[in-house]
Amino acid sequence: MHLTDEYLIKAKIKTQLTQQMNIAIVDDHLLFAQLLKNNLLRSFKGSVIKTYSEPAVFLSTDFGEWLPEIVICDLIMPGMDGMEVVRKVRSLFGGKCKLIIMSGVTEIVTVRAALVKGANGYVAKDADLEELLIAINVVKDGGQYISAKLKENILGYMITGEPDVFSLSPKEKEVLQKFCSGMIPKEIAEDMNLSIHTINQYNKNIMKKFKVNRTTDMILLAIQKGLCTTPPVASGF
């Protein structure tokens, strides 16, 4: 989206703030979800906005009674990650509702994977309300939105198309599987009869190879790339 397009969208927002719509917010951070709901209700007066702290509860809703036009979803949540929510939403609704991932995870490969799987937009969680309103209007009109701070990086990544090559040692692969299964470093150390220091070092080595900075991002990337053979569960990260 060009800068001139963004100015047009901002102008359009001013005429659409009274537009009513159904919005679902799926985020396990209850305070964030409630604050977001309150802000959106002020922007889209008369809308029906529902919050869900668990993806499974959202997906088990009777959508014959109420169908969301916009779904705003976090990426890392207990029980089911946002990528799986994207897949299930697309399976349930097709293109009837638009899905925006709003997450603190901003790794390029994660953003790209979410869009490939069917998300209509990806907004960084530190974005301001105005940007989220822009994103909602863009995807509702059939477009795709990526946060300005992420767009340049994701486009560069898609153009270069660099292959993902992860040269993990057998031990690193074993440690990764245990992280994916929900185990914490202390549990992994006990299970492998190694020190916590050694497990943490393996963790750092894997994150360096994955080019991520957090264990949660490492696990998410492993799931996306099919490197996690153990069914993922909620972990303490």
C-alpha cells in the first residue's frame, strides 16, 4: 500500500467510524482484549464485539446466531496457536470473514507464513489504534494489510526467496522436540540427564540458527516448518 493510499484510507475511516460490524477478538490476554474491545466500540458505534480468551471456545461458538465479519487474533495462545485458528477459520467460513493477526511476534518468516495460510492482515501488537482501524478497513474491503514497520522486510524476503536451511545437530533436534512438547528447560535437563546450562546453550544455538530471539518464536517456527514432530501443547513460555 502506497503512502497516498494510506492517506485515502485515513480519510475513509472518518466516514466509516459509525459503521456497525461484528468483530471477534481472540486473545488470552484478557486486559488487552477488553481494552481493545472498548476502543473499537468507540470507533465502530453499535457494533457487536465479542472477546474470547481461548481459540477453542471461539471456534465452538454457534455461528448460526452470530457471524464475525472481522476476527482479530493473537498468534501464541494456550491450547491452539494462531496459525491453526487461521486454518480453521478459513475452513469454516471461507472468505466470509476477514482475519487479522495482531501479535508481538514480528519475525519475517512468521508474518509470511500467516499470510500464506490465509490471514488477511498482520498488525504488530505495538501498533496504535489508528493503524488497526486502517487494517480493518483495508481487509473489510477485500485488501491485504501488513504493518508499515513489517512491510518492507516481508516484501524483501518474498522477493529474494531465501531458502530456509537449518543445520541442527541430533542433540539440538532432540532438545527442540522437547521444547515443542511443552517441556521447560529444567524438565528437559532432567529428561536428558544434562545440566540446565547445557540445555539453555542448545536453546540459544537453535534460536541463532532460526534467526529468532525468543523461545516462543523458535517453537512457532519449528511448527511452521514441520520440524516439530511432537504435537505442540501450551508451554510456560
